[in-house]
Amino acid sequence: MGTSTNYPEEAVDLQTGFAKSSIEKAVSESNKLTDATVKLAEQAIAPLTARIALAVETFSKAK
């Protein structure tokens, strides 16, 4: 953060670049977190899905 300028336009450009970089990083990290959450949810519900599928199959054969 040792960058300094005497011109307002340069300061605005520097701040804009910093803000853009920060937002892009936040979006990237948010996407990673979303992907991890979806994966965890899928893994957590997999045993229940398997049991439901088995129950449906069993009841279908019983008819």
C-alpha cells in the first residue's frame, strides 16, 4: 500500500483498481464457499436418498 499520487485522477484509478480487485476476490471466495457447501449437502443427504430409493423400490415390488 505504499503507492501514492499527487493527481486526483490517478488516485481514483488506483482506488477503482483496488476496489475491483477486492470485489473479484470476494466473488471468487464466495463461489468456492458455495461449491463446498453444495458438496457437503450432497454428501450429507446421500444416505437418506439411498434409503428412500430402497424404500420406494421395496414398496413398488410389494404391489
